[in-house]
Amino acid sequence: MSVRVQIPTPLRPSAGDQAIVEVTATKVGDALNHLIEIHPAMGGKLFDNGKLRRFVNIYVNDEDIRYLDMLDTAIKDGDEVAIIPAVAGG
């Protein structure tokens, strides 16, 4: 299944300066792993000790995976996976 992973501007240098990367996967976790296979520098940006970093939010077609099945969330051909870094400030 071909899905589009949207890369936010701050992470684009780790993804070859691409805004969108097409990967093949049936689950969100597989899509992120495929992204890391293509662009290894993304691994440390997304995961820490095998767990998704706290400040990284993942959406599938505008649905937050925290309210779905997390990295086991099913995806299908044509879906869009968006990586959204959390923003904090004061």
C-alpha cells in the first residue's frame, strides 16, 4: 500500500529536504520504519529507545493516532500520514 508521509519543515533536512515521502506500508509503525530505511537520520528524530518521542504527533488523514491504535493504526493505499512536532513556548 502506497501512502504519503508529510514531513514538517524542521525535519526536512533529515529527509533529504522533501516535504512528502511515499512509502509502502499497512500500519503507521511500518510506514515510519520504511521512512527511516529511506532516510536513516529520521530515526533519532522520531524515536527514542524504540518508542515514539513525546513531542512527535502522528496523524492519519487528520486523525490523531493516540486515539486510534497508535503505531498499529491500519493505513490503506492513498492515506496520508502527517508528522506534527509539538510546539511549546512561553
